[in-house]
Amino acid sequence: MAEKANQFGQFNLKPEIITALSAIGFYEPTPVQAKLIPDILQGRDVVGQSQTGSGKTHTFLIPILNALEQKKNYVQAVITTPSRELAAQITLATKLFAEQFNQNITISEFVGGTDKQRQIKHLEHQQPQIVIGTPGRIKDLVESGALKLHAVRTLVVDEADMTLDMGFLSEVDYIAGAMPETLQTLVFSATMPEKLKPFLKKYLDNPHFEAIPVSTVIADTIDNWLLATKSKDKNDVLLQVLTIGNPYLALVFANTKERAKEIASYLRGHGLKIAEIHGDIEPRERRRVMKAIQNLEYQYVVATDLAARGIDIEGVSHVINDDIPDELEFFVHRVGRTGRNGLPGLAITLYGPDEEDEVAELESLGIDFKAKQIKDNEIVDVKDRRARKQRVATTKKLDPTMVGMVKKKKKIVKPGYKRRIKNAIKRQDQMDRRIAQRQEMRATRKANKKRGETR
């Protein structure tokens, strides 16, 4: 009965694959799976532009395991991820899936911060069939001669845009270069930056490109509330939101690690048990925290976008945006952490008077906000929304000459002109900060590599 009801049967998969899918409760393909699995099974290169929660992990795991030659003990597939946490999650998903097979499948996870010499010694005795890990450590093992990639059939580059941002693309390039020319390459990314395209052109042969629209990612079970902070202290508003709602598990997003630490400290000072996920948390502590979160030891988690990217935390009932993210596509990524598997979810976004245009831009992307306010220790509807509905998005394509115009200090201006110029300057400042942050990140990465700290 279960096998008959499983819609993955349309892909003509091995019986043990269908059994494994049913065992983990997967009966119907997600949009990205329905569109890409057939091409991957046929050996085509693919590029999937898809947000978190869209099912991309099993989009590549299902074909890889279906094609795996279980009796051959050499590396057949390599999956690279930019973060250790994401590598651990994919490894766990692969092992749970592989448990349904009659014959053992060897899976190895290689990430920075672990014992490299021990891994090299283990590889001397056995090569895994599936390798999952971070680019730096996999490259190290290949360079040492311990990891053999001469017979790999499939390379998966997961979270490719984040891999680029963190400066790991050169390592992925090296890894791909150690593989056969007949390699099948699968690239998955939330966004598709221009600097990623040379890599795609180099390693992908006539790939199937599939962009899964945002509308298919934000579940209709998620309510999006918009809460104006106005002149109130934002920390106090956050505390009220978290204590009024009494969430099952709340994920609070901050734009910077400094702000994340400030929020965590403030909330702890008011008696809340807080878990932190950001760049200043040491790898070993981060693994401990993630395990504790999965074990439901925390009700509140404060995180940054970069550190939490790709981390899948089960059971999130509330997502709180302390601020609108600088990269607006991250909003979808954040909100997608709740409302999974048909369950209801709530996303609450705090915003100030100077963020009206950012809110309007999110609305232009199809986000349907419900305006709310805190009154008498309750979150209630805002009765008059006419002012919000009249707002027009002006930040999408701003004219760069606005910045020059303001320097001329023209005395006669049209209504709203000064406000538009102010917003243009603000957006340019945000862009400059993002560029500086990315340059700093890459510089730090290079420095760490020289010191051998990340390997």
C-alpha cells in the first residue's frame, strides 16, 4: 500500500529507494525534485536555483544512491558544502536513507576542525563510496594523495553562492579538476551571482537550469506579521514578542554577529535560555549547540544569516526578524525555516520608520504582510492600514545620479525628492558595507588558510 501511494515511483527508481523514501515519510516530490530528478537520473548536469526547504538535498541524494554501485569500493560521489553544519546535516540525511539498503554503503564526512591525520590513515585502508564535506578539507585530502577521486561520477556543489562568498570556490575548482572529464556536476544555489558563472561554464556541459520561484518556497501555512518598533527600544519589543507568543521554538535573526550577541545577552538577562549561532561561536561549541537545539533543550535561538545558512532546525514555530536583512532574498530564506511539512508557522518582522521602502520592496516580491502592534501586552491588528497600502517601492532600481544631485544642494525640489535621495544614499551605503564585509571575509579566510587554522 505504501509503495503504491509513493509518487516517487514515477522516476523508475530501485525498489530500495522507494522503501527508503517511504520510511522517512517522503511520498510526493517537491517542485525542484519533480523537475530535476529525471535529468539527474539521465546523467545530465543541472543547476538548481532553489531556497531552503525546497527539498534540494534529496534532489541530488536520490539519484546518487539510485546509481551507486554498492559492490565497488571507490569514491563515486562527492558533495561539497560551505559549512560544517550543513555537511553534518547532509551526512545524517544520507545515512538515514542508506539504512534502508540491504548492503552497507560507506559514507565519510570530511570537514575542517577534525583530525586530518586520522582521516588520512583511515583512507589508506578504505575509500568511501560517498564523500561529504567542506572544500578546504576535501582538497587537503586530495592533495595528500589519500583521497582518490579518479573514478567519481557525480560532484554536487551545494550552496554555491555561499561557497563563493566565503572564498571556497578555488578549492572546489581544484577538487573538480581531480575528477574525470565525464563528470556529472550538480550545482545548487539560492542565488546565481555573476562571479559563479565562469565555474559553471568550465565544468557543466549544457546543463538543465531550473529556477524554482519564490512563491513555491514560502508555504501558505506561514503568517507574515509586520511590527513597527517606532520609538520603542527594539530589545524590549523582542522580549515582549517572544514572551507573549510563548513559541514552541523561536529562531531570531539578526543582521550582524554583534547584534546577535547583543540580543542574546539582553534576553538572557531577562531569564530566557538562549542558543547562539554566529561567526564568533567556535566550531566545537557550535556543534554542541546544534545538538542541544535538535534535542529541544532551547526554546529560543539567535542567529545570523551567514552562520545559519543551510542549517535545518526542525520544529521552528516562530521566525523573528530583528531587522530586515540587507540582502532581501535572505528574507525568504529566513521565513522558510518555519511552516514546514504543512505545519503552521509565524514570521514576525520588526521594522523602523526608515525601512518603509524595504518593506514595500518585499511586498512587491509577493510577501503579504499583516500589520500588527503591541497593545496591553498583546499583539493586535493595526486598524488603519491605508498609509501602508499607499506606499510605493522606490528602492528596486534607484538612479545612481541621485547621490550626485544631493551634493549640488538644489534649492527647488519636488515633493518627496529629499526622501528619495536619502533612501538612495542609504542603499548605496548598505551596498558599500556589504562589499567591505565580503572583502573582509575573504581576507580572513586567506589569512586562516596560511595559518592552517581551518584545516
